[in-house]
Amino acid sequence: MTRLYHCDDLYIKKVLVLNEGQAHYIRHVLRATIGYQLAIFNERDGEWSAVLTSVSKAITTLTIEAQLRPAVVGPDISLLFAPIKHDPLTFLVEKATELGVRHFHPVMTERCNISRLNHNRVLSNLTEAVQQSERFDIPTLYPLMPLRETLSNWNPEVPLFVCQERGAALPIAQAFQLLPPHEPVGFLIGPEGGFSSQEISYLKTFPFIKYISLGPRILRAETAALAALTCYQALVGDWTVP
């Protein structure tokens, strides 16, 4: 069933007006007509069945019929990442959303090759991934900020795991054995060129930063992020919930 996110309150017999992007999708991609069944959801009210009641250039509406599922709160996972090229970035944010990331923090580092981020395009990628993966909430996408500023505002009670390419670091499974399950957690992925020596020294000044190893091979930024998230979910995240 097609799923669409809507921020309005959801309840039986509520009539919702779809935004321009959703109306375009309904009319031109799905080519749906009046009576088409779909699901509407948000992080407060859960998921509801709905029926398309009007389809036109001027307005597209649907009427809510019944609740399908109550909202479920996902894990509190943050991902700090240096911007990368368009296609790998799209892949990263889509798959990280499917893996449960709630907060996306793009950060500027010394070796970043990308200095700008199309916020609206990334947010659209996040929304599409949420609708496809059957989660309820749209992740928060923060503005692109310098790494130092993001770290200075980080909650020191939340561990921040840094994937280290070389040097001594705990294997990821061993590191997660020491982590309480279902608690807030963050991951920091460096740029394609890695962190500078100055940044590495700076990271070591924060007690909440924990270094982890992802094995003997050098992984691309998007691969490292998704590998770390997958291990976390499998070992201590919501994949462990029956």
C-alpha cells in the first residue's frame, strides 16, 4: 500500500489536503483516481487507511477511514557525516534512514571535497525512505556546520563512535558489548580523505568519543556508516526486539 507522511492530526473522517509534491505523485506517477486506497501516517498518530476523495490540478484530498497501527518510537541514533558526492550521499541518507537514524548532522571537516548541501533534496530523500521503510517519523536534518561546532554542542552523556581506518581501536562488536541497549548513540564518519592529524588530536580531547574498528579493509564513507549502523542494530538496537 502506498504510504504518505502528513503532519496534520490524523483521525477517522478527517479530510486531508495533499501538498503539491504528494498531489503530483498521486496524479502523475500513480495515476490514481477517486477511491484509491492508501495509508497516511506521522510520528504522533501512527498509520491510518485513507481513500482518495478528489483529484484535480487545484486540489487533491483524501479522507481517513481507520487506524492501521499506532506510532512506534524508533531508536535515538545520530549520524554525523562529512558531505560526499550526490549519488553516494543519496544512497547513504536513504539507507541510514531505513536503518533507524533519527538525527542527521552534516559536518564540515578539513578534507571535505563538498562544501554545500542541498537541504531540500536530502530531506526529500529522507521522506521517501521513511515512507518506503514503514517507519513513522521523518529524521531531523541539521544545517551543515563545522565539525568543531557540532562537537562542542554534543550531549556528553551520549557516546559518539568514530570509525577508525588505522591504529588501535576496539572491534565494533566488542565495543558494543559495553553499550547499554536502546540508549541514545551517535556515529561520526569522516570525509573521503579521512580526518586530518589536527582533527584526530581534537577528537581525542572528548571523553564521550569512542573509537571503533570496522576490520582490516578501507571502506568508503557511505559503506563505513552503513556497516556501523547495521552492526549496532543487530547487536544492541531495535533488531534485538522480538
